Amino acid sequence: MRLAGARCWVNAFPAACLLPGVLACCLLLAPVSGSQGDKEPFYRDCVKECVRANCTGPPLGGFLSAQPRYMTLTAACVPGWTCQDDCRYLCMWITVGLYLAEGYRVPQFHGKWPFTRFLCFEEPVSALASLLNGLACLVMLIRYRSAVPRQSPMYYTCCAFSMVSLNAWFWSMVFHTRDTYLTEKMDYFCASAVILYSVYLCCVRTLGLQRPDLSSCFGVLLILMFASHVSYLTFVNFDYGYNMAANTAIGIINLLWWLAWCYGNRRTLPYWWKCAAVVLLLHGLALLELLDFPPLLWVLDAHAIWHLSTVPVHFLFYSFLIDDSLHLLNTQKRGLKLD
């Protein structure tokens, strides 16, 4: 097969996505920067008093026996809700009430806005949105595999991209269910993996069909970049600004590369507009993150709106992949040069 080198990269990248989990586990007790709310003396005193009164000695047993069963469900994946967590949650809302009563703006706590917990879900709407994105990706992957024969030159590359995406949406759902050091890093790192794999997908589609060795070398380069990125953020310094800048830079490269390909094929491929619409929508919708405001009804913030808005994009994107993969297969069967 002409894409043997590309398939080697396809097999390597999902395994490489396991790297952040191994690295993040090494620093589970890393410090978390504070925010205005958790720096408030009243909040800190409230948490200390609550922990003293409820989380030590016989009162702790009472807390554990009274805790609803659903609050321990997250323990299968990440640490479940503890007595200390409940104290922080209770004192957070007491502090928010005092701020609002005095006419001040809603403060953030531990780097995020206050959210109303639903069952065991810390950010219920964002968790639901991540689940919906994952389900949309899964449904369209099944449709892609039923519509596109394995002989299509892009079949394995597209399927591998779907697996990387599903992994990212899974960790996004886990992170919004229970925010810990591990789940936060897995969410960030696996999101970076999706961006890098999208660049690789673009490379294979635009250059690798004619020069598979080139796409293989490019894939190895991306794996090294991913490993370096994760290692730096895990072992040196988790810099949120650097992480955002790196992902933004790669995202812009991805955007421009796909748009250039769309422009060059606008006269020969009738479905080119689907690809252009997807990349423009994804980058445009990402700007919703800039609308940083306290959550509406204490559950719906800009991040949740962003995740909800990307659900329909999966259907358009996989429609493009199906059309393009079938086009390449027909081109290959006719013995023509792959474009």
C-alpha cells in the first residue's frame, strides 16, 4: 500500500495520546493557583470550621453514611466527593451570597466560576455538552465506516482521527464531572492531541497521498511536538498562557492549511465548501470562550455554550469525510492520479 508509512503514524498516535495520563499521574498533588473567592478570609475560615465540625472523628462517619450513593459514582474514574469537598462547596455558596448581598460581583473559586452541582456533576451542562459531542462523533464514525470501504486511501486515517476525538470528549466529560489535577490535564492534553491530529489529517489529504513518506515524517515530528508539550507542562511548569498560545498557533496553521486546500479545489470538488465551513465554524465558535461571565442560572457559562454549539459541526465534518473518501476511492479505481 502506498499509505503504509501513514498507517504506521495512525497506529502510533492513539498510543501516544496515553502519554499525558502517565505523566499527569506523576504530579497528582501539584498546587493550584487561587482566585478571589478562595482567597477571601471568610471563605477560608468557613471551610476550616466546617471541616473541623464535620470531617473528623464521629461526625465524619455520619457524613459518609448520609452521603447519597450517586455522589460516590465518580470514584470509579477519579476521586469521589469527600467531606472536605462538600465543605468547600457549601462555603463557596455562602461566600457568593455575601458578595451579592453587598453588591459585589460574583467571585471565582480555585480558577473557575461557581456552579450548581447536579447529582455528582460539578459542571452539569458542560459535562452534558461533552457527552453530546462524543455521541455525535461516535454516530458519525459508525456512519462513515458503513458508507466508506476500507480500500479508500483515507479510511484508516479518518477512523484514527475519530478515536482520538472520542478520547478527548471522554476526558472533557470526566473533567467537567469532577475537576481534579489529573482530569484537568487529561482534558487539556487530549484536546491538544485532536488539534495536532487534525493537522496530520490535513497533511495526509493534501500531500501524503502522493508522498506517504513525507506524511510519515511529519507525523513523527508531530508526535515529538506533542510529547515535548506534555512533558513541559507536566514536569516543568503548567503555564495556561503557553498552553493556549501553543494550541492557538497550531489551530491557525490547521485553519489556513485546510482553507488553502479548499480554495485550490473549489472548481473540481463540489463538496469543498463543507470542509471550509467546518474549519471556519470551529474557529469562530471557539471565540465564545472570550465571553467570560458568571454562569446563567449557575449552570450555563461561555464554555458550556461553546461545547453545545460544536455538536452539529460533527455531522457536517463527517459528511465531508464521507464525500471525500468516496471520491478518492473512485479516483483510485479509475487508475487516475490522487489529488
